[in-house]
Amino acid sequence: MSTLTPRDGRDPVEGSGPAPAVVRGPAPAGQVIRFVAMRLGGLLLTMFVASVVVFSALHLAPGSVISFLTKGRSVSDEALAELNAQYHLDQPVIVQYVLWLRDAGTGDLGHSIVYNLPVSSILGSRIPATVTLLVMAAVLVLVIGLGLGIVAGLKPNALTRLAMTGATISMAVPVFVAAAVLTLVFAVGLGWFPVFGTGTGFWDTLYHNVLPAVSLALASIAFVGRLSQTAIRTELASDHVNTAISRGLPHRLVMSRHVVRNAAIPMLTVAGLSIAGLLAGSVIVEQVFQLNGLGTLLVNAVQQKDFPVVQAVSLVYVAAFIVLNTLIDVTYTLLDPRVSMNGDRS
């Protein structure tokens, strides 16, 4: 059953705020299905465009697959023709792409030119390392970034101002610089953490990923913290909060329901986009710490012109980015019933 709340979703305070309006309840099943279908269609279209761009870029890049396969040695015409036929290199580029797209539609991502293994099996062995790194970095961004921003916004003092100053400086530090500095200080200098490798077992894997995760998340933690502090302060300065405080409402209630709750949407947006952006940074971090994840695989595949692997890894990253953004949109409706599946407000 619908409930009545003010149009901006805040608790009614006598003599203040706009007229009440009906807040939309849970989205109907048809609307949810339509939302998911639209997102799925957008995912497929984006992956198609990404595959065309990557496939074209690889063929325009200098060098050739045959040169890598033959290691620059002279081979007979028969062997050369066999290699061209095996990897469809004797076909026009558009035909090669169509053949790859046909096989990918059935779940066959092709055969790696370098490793001589199915691409799907290579991805399966590399994904856990990347997922572990991204999950640890995302936890750091959410816990430290949001926590720092909320505390600095609600309780400004010398310590939080110092922390925000440090966050501002950290935002200007590139990922590879952070990785190099942390390695020199905590791995080489103090010897607290390993320099490279993924570790064996659950706890050893987490231990090996501490420095990589901090390196990857450092700039995002600072960015999320700064934007969260701004969102909190904006809500604190709003008229409805001042009115609620002047009416004698409990301070904890005002902070939780009027300040933090209304600042949650911009904070979630910033945090979600920052976490999605970690996908790009993970490529650099994996190279620095030799984690043997998807990022390292992608860089090696580009250097060695391993077309099937580059295509597959690129599509995995594109799909992951779109799925993360879709989850953010869905979370909006859970945090604020006023936000519909279409992105507007009732």
C-alpha cells in the first residue's frame, strides 16, 4: 500500500517542506523485465561495437601473426598456407570477424595463437586473480572512502581536515607511481609484504594482494572521500535539516534519515563509477606485481598479436563495466523509492 511522504522523501515537519505526494512502491514485474531487457540489449550492442573496434585496431597495428608464429624464420609456401588457413588469415578481415563472431555466439572464443589452448580455459585460470584484486580494492574504496567522507562531513575537525588534505594529494598520484612507492617502502624497505605473486591458499592470497589492492584503490579512496564529504555538507546546509534541528528532532535521527540517506545517491554514484574504473587500473597493477590475471594476459596478448585472447579479454572488461553500472542503477531504487527503473523520480 502506498505511503505519504513529502515530495523530496524527507520526514514531514509541521510548517515546513512542500506538499505531500505519493511515493511509488516497488516496481511492477513488467517494468523490471523491461528494464533488464533494455540493459541486456545495451550490453550486447556495446560488446558488439567494442569487438569491432578491437578487431579493427589489432589488424591495423604494425606486425603480423605470421611473423610471430614463424619467429622471423623462412618457411615453405605449403607451411605458410597451412598457417593462414588454420587462423583464417587468408580471408578478408570482415570474413575473419564474422567467423569469430559466429563461434563466439556458441561459446567458442577461439584458440590462442600463443598458448595453443582454448581461450575460455585460459580466461578461467586468470579470472580468479583479477577478481580477488578488484574485490579487495572495492572493499577499501567503500569502507575507507565512504567512511572517511561521512566522518569528515559530519564531524569536521583538525584530524579530518588533515585526512582530506592527504586525500587531495593522493588523487593526483597515478596508479603506477603508487604501486612503485608502496613496493619500495613496504616490500623492499620494510619487508612486510611480498613483491610479486598471487600466493597459495585463501589467507596467503589476501596477504599477497594487500599492496596491489591499496595501490589500485588509493586514488579512488581519496576521490570518493572528497565527494562524499561534499555531499554530506551539502545536505547539512539544506533548509530541511536546519528546520528539523530547530524543531528539536533527535540529532541521530536527523543525521541518519535527513543527511546520510539523502546524500547516499551521489555517494553511491561516485563510489560505483570509481569501482568500475578500477578495471582499467588493474591492468597496470597486475603488470607491476606480476599477478597473472586478465590484465597481464591482455598486455601480453596485444604484444604478441594473439587476436582471440585480446578479443575475449576486452569483451570481459566491457561486460563487467556495464554489469557494474546496471547494479548501481538497481541499487538506486533500493535506497530511494522515488527513483524509478527509468531513472526518473515520482
